[in-house]
Amino acid sequence: MKKQWVMMLVLTASLMMATQAKADHVRIVTGDYFAPFTGRDLPDGGIMTEIVRRAFEIAGYDHAEIIWRSWRQGYDMTVRGEVEGTFPYAYTPFRARSVLFSEPVASLSAFGWYAKSRQNFETIDDLNGAALCLPLGYAELGRTSQMLATGRATRHAPPDMRTCFKLLGAGRVDIVVAPRSEARDSMRAAGLELDHFGHIDEPLSTMPLHFVVGLNHPRAGKIMQDFNTALRELDESGELAVLLSRAQY
């Protein structure tokens, strides 16, 4: 009788733990105007928002709440452990001091955009002495990082990409560093004509994009393990490739 009672207690505890895990609620923060990956005006909040939600669903979480903040604000909230994570972010050694990076979710190339009426840059080597625009919270990657680190270029960092293109149109910067899709959407949001701008053919950087969790979060390791396991399942089933192909970026 005692043995049966103990077994019932163990079974009850296991069921309670399973129910609790399934009903877990996660709060995820991201930023706006980063098509096709994130954006309040995009279907399902953007392709990466859809992938992150799907991953947590596969991992057994009951609900993944998406919170929209500025990129700087959202990243700081993640570092402080106030939310369960943010996305999409490229890896840098500096960021790795504060956050855990998931396995790559997608990959993205950033190009150097110029105003055709002012100057026509043909290669990256033409950018010596150029004023580059890269918004606050955006990492300096690839050739962009090299040029800024060696003083071959200077950086302007307004709050968002729309402002970068307004500065470019006004002649206050020489180059905006942006992926094609984000550049086009930012031009439209700034009320600018797409035909007035061009970009250098060679990308300044090609970067994997990740979901990140703050090291200060008490469940950082578990959240990241759950996300990576679900992401691998999405990849192996072919669903991840299907989702990414819809973005056409």
C-alpha cells in the first residue's frame, strides 16, 4: 500500500511538471522595420517572428508573446534578463559577453547603398574616407568592421534605418549599410524614390542571424537548449526551408 502511494505521488508530480512545462509563457522582444524578418506591418510579424513562435510551439511552450521595442531597448531588456530573448542578431564577441546565441536561423547579406545623384561607388575599395550610416544597435560586421576599425571610414548611427536613408538623400552621409529588403522598405518608409539609390554589387558582410538569450536570465541555458532542439526539428523536417523560401530575400 505504501509503495502504491509513493508511486501515485511520483506520477502526480510528473504530470504537474509536464503540465507546467507545456503551459510555460515566454516573452520575446524584437524591433521594427527589418523586413522580411521582423516588422509589425508584415504578415505574422515577419518571417523570423514566425519561425521563433513555431520553435517555441514545437518545444512545448504554451505561448510566445512578442513585444515590440526599439532595437537598443529590446537588446538591453534581454541582457538584463527581463525577457526570455530577442532576435534577429548577428554574432559578435562583444555581444557574446552578455547573451547566448542560438544555432543560425537564417543568413543575410548587407550592401553599401549610395545616392545616384551624388556619387557612384563601384567597388568597396572606393569607400576610403566615406561616411557610413548604420543605425544604433546594428553590429559592425565584415568589411564594414574592418574599415571602421582602421579609420578608413567613419560611422553615423541614427535611431533607425529610415533616418539613414534620409541622411543619404540629403547628402549628409555617403553610404548606408543595409540588406536589400530592409533598404527598400526603409526608403519607402522615408518617402524616398527607390530609383534614386543604388548599391555596390559586392556585399560588405554576410551574416548568420540568431535568436539570443541574456546570460542574466535564470533559465538562459534551458531556454536556449529548447529553442535549438526545436530549430533542428524544423530544419530536419524541411519546414524551416519552406518558411525561409517564402521570404524571397
